Amino acid sequence: MSSTTRITVTLPSDQVAELRKLPDNVSGYAAEAVTRQTRHQFLGDDLRRHEEEHGPFTDEELVEAHGKFFGSTSPSTGADAA
């Protein structure tokens, strides 16, 4: 088991009320949220760095990436998006 550190955070009261409704522990929920947000930020940083070095992604690269993430080779746009 990894070590833990107790911290205090300040949240809006309505968010605290919603957190208290969760069946899981709030600490676990917060840890997952921090992990998800950090991963999202690191990915964004990596993508920006790639574009700075190699130029913007092509339409073909974006379609391929969409397919890998969502299991489709063509992203839905406009009225077709659900």
C-alpha cells in the first residue's frame, strides 16, 4: 500500500454535499480525480510539445487518434453527433 498524507482542501458547500452522497470514501474519489486531471494535463503538455516540434496534427492523424480513443475511424460532427 502506498503512503498517504492528510491535507485540508476548501470546496464549495454544494460540492461537499454531493461528495457526501457518494457510497465510496471521499478520499478515494478525490485521489482518482487528481490522478485523472494530472494525466489529462500531462497528455496536453505532451501534445503541445509534439506540435511545437513537428507542426500541427494532420486531419488523417486526428481521425486515426479518434479511432483509437473511441473505436471509430471517423469522428461524428455536427447533427450526427450524439
